[in-house]
Amino acid sequence: MLIHHTQRDSKGVFYVGDSDSPIAELVYTKPAFDKMILEHTEVAEELKGQNVGYHLVEAAVEYARHHQLKILPLCPFANAVFKKKPEYQDVLMD
């Protein structure tokens, strides 16, 4: 599955599909140069059950690791993923 990423100023999105009408997305903001807030995850019905949401969160985690960012998962789905994945704790904001 190909996950795309785009960022403008302090807002960004990891997404699947077309940037104008993604079929899955994880939206975030960067309130500071070293922080990332995961705000919203949405996956189209046609992709349900394929772990697409998990892949989006994984992409955000890898991005955070690469750019030395800490993540605050305000999105309920992303927060649940962080609780299930102890290997993501290194990027979790205290």
C-alpha cells in the first residue's frame, strides 16, 4: 500500500489515494518544530478491515523518528494504536 505525505506550513496529512480525494487519511498539525499532533484518522468503507489506519499511524511514527519529533495522538484511533504498540513509545510526547 502506497502512503503519500504532504505538508504545508504547520499542517500535514498522510494519505492513500488521490490528494484531492483521499480514500484514507491521517491529519496532523505541527505546533512546534519538534512536535506533531495527530488530529484525525479516516478510512473509506471499502478499505475497512485492511489495517490501513494502522499503516497511516505507522507512517507518522516513522516520519517522527526520522525528523526527531514527538507525537501527541489526540485522534482516538491513533491514541488506541499507541496504547497497543509499545514499540511506538519512543516518539510519544510525555
